[in-house]
Amino acid sequence: SLARMSKRPIRMMGMHGLNHLWNIDGMNVTGRNIKVRAYPYNLCAKSGDEFVESFNKVVGTFGASGEDRADWQDWLNGDAWKEMAANKKKLEEKKESKKIEIAEEPPKQTTA
């Protein structure tokens, strides 16, 4: 990725309310109040998927509502991603064990 190539840390910034400064309705200004949020932590993403998910959770929430998520720090330091990955792994293991149980069940015999 570009951040890895440049060896620079990634810091996220979110904006809310920019649609009031310009919009598709003839470029008329409908308001001048916007919120800008620069997040203080460097993102510790180990993969592209982790970066995209973290960006969507943190900046996406702020951009949509103008408020931070309660767990934004966990997304930036990687804890929320680890927890999500662990939960996903447990769910996949549970699904796999159910498939094995179903496959091991003997076929039901019907009597006519």
C-alpha cells in the first residue's frame, strides 16, 4: 500500500456536514456548520481488509452522524479487529462442527 511504501503512519480524519456547503441542488449552500475530527492514534492495520473495516467503522460513523463510536479507540489500535476475527473464527468452527455432525448421522430408514 501507499502508506507502507512511504513508511509513513496513517492518521484518519473524518468530516460531517460537508453536503451543506455544496450539493447537487444547483450548488446552493444550505448551511455552513461542519464538523472535522482528526483521530489522534496511528492506525495499526496489518492488512487491507483491516484498514477498510476500521476506516468504515470509525470515519464512516463520524461522517454519517457527526459523533464518534464508543469503541473508536479499539478500532484504531487493532483490538476490535482481533475480537471480530476471533468471533468469526469461532462461528466458522461452529458451522464446521455442525456439518460434521450432520454428515455422521446415519440415514433414516423409512418403513412402508
